[in-house]
Amino acid sequence: MGAILDVLKDYLEDRKDVAFAFLFGSAARGKLRKEGDIDIAVYFWPEKDIEWEAFD
């Protein structure tokens, strides 16, 4: 699993639109099983040209 996380970390660090990312779930707890998945949350910087609408 370490190699996969290293590749993902390098990829996400190179992207200028990513504010931060974090690992959660069983992989974050060190309890990843062979058939398990890797849970990653990624927060992107908002685009500067987005216009927000106000709702009443």
C-alpha cells in the first residue's frame, strides 16, 4: 500500500488546484485488508471565476 500512497501523494502535491487531501478509513488506521479500498478526501481550491447566487 505504501507505494500507491506515495504515487497519490506526489500526484496531488503537483496539482495547483488541490488545497489539501487526507487519508481516512481502515488504511489510515493501519488496518487495510488485501481486498480493502483506500479512502481519500480531496479539497480543491474554488475557481476564481465562479459567481455565487443568493437565495432568499
